[in-house]
Amino acid sequence: MPLRLSRSQAKARTRKRLLTAAGEVFAEQGFAGASVDEIASRAGHTVGAVYSHFTGKDDLFLALFDEHAAHPLDGVGEIPSQCEDDETAFAAFGDYLAGVADRHTAWSTLEMEFLRYALTRPELLDRLAARWWAPRTAVARLVAPRCAAHDPAAVATAIIGLFEGLVTQRRVDRAAVPSELFAEALRWLMAGLARTPGRARADTP
């Protein structure tokens, strides 16, 4: 006979099913078009089960955000130990960014839709902003030895903004943004920093 799940195991299984169903429904219908009723039905649970684990659709999406998009850049912290000099570090970082761009296409579309929704809801923006500090910190650690005159967090913010812009263009026209361009753009940015007095300081939480 199958083992009976404990209460905590049953709750964890229900939560996982709800998140899986939410991911499917969001991907098919978008954030705006998805409904809690549909998510519950897809998971094989009642709407009450959804609200026993999450406060609503926003909370469901943010839980998925934690799993899928909160830290796609955290791994850049491993790059310095693999590289002997700046040139190989830039090349490795560029390859890493191109890989992230190509792996997160579907989710990033949903993330942009949710961002538009959150722009009029400060409490959601605060939660999204908190989740962006992890990748910013990881990138800042990578660039800190290479931009001593500047605030690494500010440089990391600029790099992530540059990366996101290139990602959007790559998804529209891959030929216009080859993988090598990520590394080349980093070289341009770092060369400019080397000739610019340090000014910008980024606030930290």
C-alpha cells in the first residue's frame, strides 16, 4: 500500500501542483488572461486550495518568479575563478549572458507583462525590486576588481540594463545580436569606465 503523506508533505505537493498549473496557464494565456479558477482546475484542486497557499494571482506569479527568474545571473560569480585575464572573463561573461537570453524567452515575456501590471502597484514593485538585488550583487562582485573608481553596484545596474536591451533585440533579430556582441559591449563599457572619473553610487537596501 502507498505510504500516507504527512500534512506538511501533502501541503508541499499541493503547492507544487498549483505552481506547475499556474506556469502552464500563464504561458498559454498571459498574466492578464489567466484566472485563479483555471489554475485551480488545471491543478485538480479547488479555488480555496489556491487561497490557502497564496494570497492571489499576484502572489502565485511572484512565487513562480522566484523559481524561474529571480536569479538567472547568479552564476556569473563563478566566472572569475575560471578565467586567467580580463579578455577571457569578458568572453566567458558574454557567452553566459547569451545563454541566459536564449534559455528564458517564454518566461521573460511573461515577466515583462507582469512588470507593466505592477507599475501601478507600488507594493508589487517593491517585491520585484527586492528580487533584483541578487543578480545585481552577483554581477557587482564580478566587475568590482575591474572598476575600482566606480561603485560596482551602479556598474552592475548598467550592465544588466545593457544586457536586457540586447536580449530584446536578439529575440527579435538574432543575426543582429550574435553571442560575441554581449562580450564586445562589455569591453566598450569597461573601457569607458577606465577613462571616466567615478561618480555614480547605487543605494543598497
